[in-house]
Amino acid sequence: MNVGSVATVLHLLLSAFVLWIVPAQYAFFADLVAFPVSLFSSLRVIIARWCLANAEDDARQYTQQNATSSKEDVRGESCAKSSALQTETKHGTRQRAKDSKSPLTEAGASTLSDENDGAQIMTLPENLGRQGKGANKPLLGRVLLLAVQIVMFAMVLDFVYRPLIASNDSLVIFRPGYISHDTARLHIRYPDGGQLELRYRKMLSENTIRQQNTEDGVGSNTVYNMPWESAGEFAPPTNETDFTTTTAILNLQPSTKYVVELHSKQPTLHAQTVRLGSVEFKTAPQPHAPTRLRFGSGSCIKPNFPYRLSWTPDIYGFRSMLDHSDDMDMFMFMGDFIYADVPLYFGPDAEDYRRLYRQVYAAPSSQRLLRKVPMLHVYDDHEIKNNWHNQDQSPMGSALTAYNEYNGLANPSGAVPGAAYYNFTYGNIAFYAWDTRRYRTLWESAGDEQSQQRSMLGAEQKQHFVQWLRDVNHTAAVKFVISSVPLTSGWSNFDARQDTWRGYPNERAEILNLTQHVPNLFYLSGDRHEMAAVELPSGNIEFSTSPVSQFTFPVIGQFKKDIDGERTILFQRKGHVKYGVLDVDTESDLDIPRITYNLYMADVHQGKQPAWVYEAKGVPWR
């Protein structure tokens, strides 16, 4: 096998790897080398075979012309001899005819011999014709292979460079963020200028509509609409924030459904205002009130992976979630909302990150899902760079700027100004979301005495978290701690030994020692592109679920079950789409809550029914 053939095979394998297995940087870079080599080799072979085929055609035509000329000469000579014999027969005697037998025989033999010579001459072009037809088959195969190579490389380029080609500068975003019992945060992107206005009204339940209709004496089919209210006008966002802004509607009622519309105040020929979009949400119940909550959890998305030919790249995990969006109160997204460095890092500027956020929000399923399901966020390494642990060094500033513009500012307010970690409550259910990237101790070399003193949270965040634990210990029925990376030690390959909580053993042990005394506390995490439900040494259960829509490690993932005092409840490796939906009920039994975890996978029941269900045992909490 020559160099060109090897390059062709490598190019096809690398392209398939990037598009459908793992969109790795190094595979893409290797493909950038393999494709030109295979292209040059294929073109050279095609041109050489084409020239050879043309040469064979010329030779065949030349031989056929010679064969035709020779055959005519033979026929002319035979006719001349035949005419002489006929003349001699007419004017000669029987004896002369007998005497001419030998010449006739000789003439006949000569004719047959000459005709045989002609047949031998005709054999050559027939063989050439068969060779020419046979030569066209491998040439056609080479052309088809070249076409496949070019198409595969074009798909790779489309997958990698789509954020640059289609930067979605005109994208409009209108989505709900954090929804408390009396306030709704709304994230907006609008690049066209002009004053904006928010209008909102209650969405009455069917029972309320029937009751209102009965009281008003109208038909049972009459829709009872509440009047629109204005939340006020505000100036449009500017280019400084990539035309994004976050605003809030205040003084809402608890446990109430609302619809909100965004209007542009610039008049047109047909209307005084233009409706830019609408969203729906339900406010949280009163703080500390028993409630029922259904929310999703997961991490890691990459638009259009696995790759499909599409004018607008979609996010297949979000598409699957749409089947469950009607009764989902919120979704907790736990990092890697964008992949700034997979398969290619475009640069450290804020605009390089903004393009990737716009690509995610432009996906059709994102537009549909985020209009009706409030999404809260933490960020992880790929919002910056893989395995980020360099605190505020560049490009952290640019990455956080884009993250806040598109995700962070719509979250609950940070614990301290400028911090990305936060906490909030939903009725008597409490949440704490860690920032596991910005405050990490810089990694030490292997074997260093300081390696056991690494901190992932930093002193200030950890102190705030410990105080939160004290506050909610016996005031919240259920507690959820959100970590972008898992606490379980089960993932034990080289990457996990450094990047997850396994690489911070002392601080992990310190935290677990505290949470083992907190009733009904659960950890939620992502990052690993696999799913694991684990009972930690503290007795707390962790549900680590990913990817929502990304690659899964085909072979290289390494998970050890039941190690370091842990109990593995479930480990699930395969699946490009995996996410959890949790049902929390603190009102059926006021003393012992019910927590049910549902794992959804697109390739199990088509994501419409849970692939796995786990009912956790609640304990008394007051």
C-alpha cells in the first residue's frame, strides 16, 4: 500500500471520527494533513489512468484503420485472382482446366491464408477494446472515491467552521431565567435597536376558567383572558454586550402561570408595535412552603453532533426534552454549554466565545425549549478551555464576559458581587450551585507534598457554602448541591484524577464529612459524558448525568464501581443523549419527602419514557 492509499484511508477514518465519534482537535488537525495528500494521490492516479485510456483509444483506432486497409488489400488480391481464373476457364480446354487445378488450389490456399492473416490482424483491436472497457471501471471507482473524500472533508469543514460561516449576528433571544415566587428574570438579545417593552398576564388554569365562566354566566367553552399589563419600556441593548440584556418583572404572585411578550416600539406600516417573542413560566411557591417540583439536570452539548447535513444545526438533546417540557418547572444545566476548544479553538476574544453561544441559541430546538422552560446555569471548563484550572489568567476574562452575557446574568444573584456561585430556594427545596473552576488551586506536579492541599472551591466560596448548610439543614426538606464535575471517585482515568473532585481529596473529604449530617441532600453533576448514580461515603447520593447532546467515550472511559467506600447504583456509558428529570414531592408527606430520579436516553424508548427510574428514600428533616 503506497502513501496515497494510506492517506486516503486515514482521511476517511479521521473524518468519520470527528463527525460521528469524538470531535477531537488532534483528529481534525491530522485530517487537515491527510486530506491534501490523499487528494493529490487520487488526482494523480485519475489523470494517469485517463491519459492511459486515451492512449489505448488512439492505439485501438490506429490498429483498426490498419486492419481495415489490410483486409481490403486481401479482398482485392483475391478478387483479381478469381477473375483471372474465370477468364482462363472460359477460354481454355478441360486439360488446361485440369492443369489449372493446382494453381486454383494454390490460389484458394493463398486466399485462406490471407484471410487468416486478416483474422489475426483483427484480433488485436478486439483485445484493445476489452482492455479499454476494463480500464474504465477502476477509473470510475477512483472518481467516486475522490467525490466521497471531498464530501467528507466538506462536512468536516462545515462542522468545524459553521460558527464563523453563520455567526448569527441577527439572532433574537427571549427566554426566562431564574423565576422566584415574585420575580422573573428575562434574558434578551435584540440587535435591531428601538425602545422595547415587556407585557405580561396570568395564564389561568382550566379549573379557574371553568369557575370564572360559571360565575359570569357564560358558556363553558368561553376562554377567560386576563388583561395585559406593562412591565415598562427600556432602552435596547448595545453592541458592548453583544446586544444582550437581562431584565426583571417584579411583584408577581406565587405559584402562578404567566405569559410574557416582548415588543418593539418602532412602528411599522401595519402596527404601532411589533411582537418579538413570547415566553411562559410558573412562579415558585412561597418560600418554605411544601411543594412539588419537576426539573431537569444535565450538561455538555455540541450543536449538530453526531453530524447531519442540515441548514441549521440542531441540538438533539434539547429536541428530546421537548417531549417533557410541558410539565418541567426548570432545567439545571451544569456546564459545557459551549465547547470553545472542540474541535477547534478560535481565539481568546470575547467575540470568539459569543459566536458559540449564538450558535447554541439559534438551534431550532433551543428556540422552542427555552421559551417555556427556565434554564439555570453553572459553567465548566469548555466554556473556557479544556480542564481549566488557571484561575483568572487569560482567556478567563473574555470567557466569563460572554458567559455572563448569555447565561450567567439570568441566574439567581451571586453570593457576592461578581461571583458565579449562588443559592436559591423553591418552596422548601434548597439549591446551591458551586463555581468549580475559577478558584481552583493551581495544579502541582505529581508527588508534590502540596497536592493534597488543593482547593477547588477556594476559601471564600467554601465558607459561604458551609454557612448555607447550617441555614438549610432543618429549614429545607430537600437540598441539592450542583457541581459541574462529579464527586464520585469512580472515574479514575488520568483526566479524572486531576479534573474531578478525585483530584482534591482533602477538600472532598471535608465537604462530605459535613453533608453526611444534612438530611435529604443530593449532589447533581455532569462533565464525564457518562452517567453514574452513586451513594457516596457520606451516605449522600450523587446523580452525575451527561452528555445532554455530545459524544460519549467509546472505549477509553474508565469507571470503577464500589471503590473508596462508595456504592454504585447505576453506571451507564453509551448514549449521545442522556439527561435526568427529578420529581420532588414535599407536600404529600410533610415530614418525609419523596425524590424520584428519571434517566432519559434518546436511544431507549426514543426518549419518551425513562430508561431508568430510582426512588430515593427520604428521611425526617425537621
